[in-house]
Amino acid sequence: MTLEEAQAIVDNWITTTGIRYYSELTNMAILTEEVGEVARIMARKYGDQSFKASDKEVDLADEMADVLFVLIALANQTGVNLTEALQKNLDKKTKRDADRHANNEKLKS
């Protein structure tokens, strides 16, 4: 699935099953909440925090998909073509960081 296809699928789901888009501000708050859920799992699975009994059935992939879904919804609402945006962002990073990471002693094995 391409990003353009994902944007169309999310739009179709929202406008049929979901009835309509929430406001942009509501979706921003939901995105923050979903990112927090990913952070919670990461802190427990890869960090120093331990899982509580209620945390045992978490699914990192599903929580990441929630983040992606809401981000795509926000892109749709604000007229952002994620394919173009990602390509421009990668171009920017490539130019800006062409030597930066290669010269970072912390990244050498």
C-alpha cells in the first residue's frame, strides 16, 4: 500500500464508518494520546519500567498503526500529500546530514 492509497483508505473509512472527521484540534489531541500509548509500551518493553498486570496484553504494532491512522487523518484534513511531504523531508535530511552522521563518533561501531 502506498501513502496515497493509505490516505484514500483512511478518508473512505472516516467518511463512511466513522461518519465524519473530528476537528483538527481533536485529532491532534488523539494523536498525542496515541503517541503516549506507544511511549508507554516502549518504556516498559525496551526501557527500565516494568509492566503492570493491566499492561500485559499490549500490542506495539497496533498502537503504532493507531498513530499512523490519526496522522493520516490529519494530513487529509489539512491538505498534506504525505508522499510528497516525505520525499521533501528525505531530500532535506539527505542534504543537511550528508556528512553529519558519518562523522559522528557515537555512531561508529
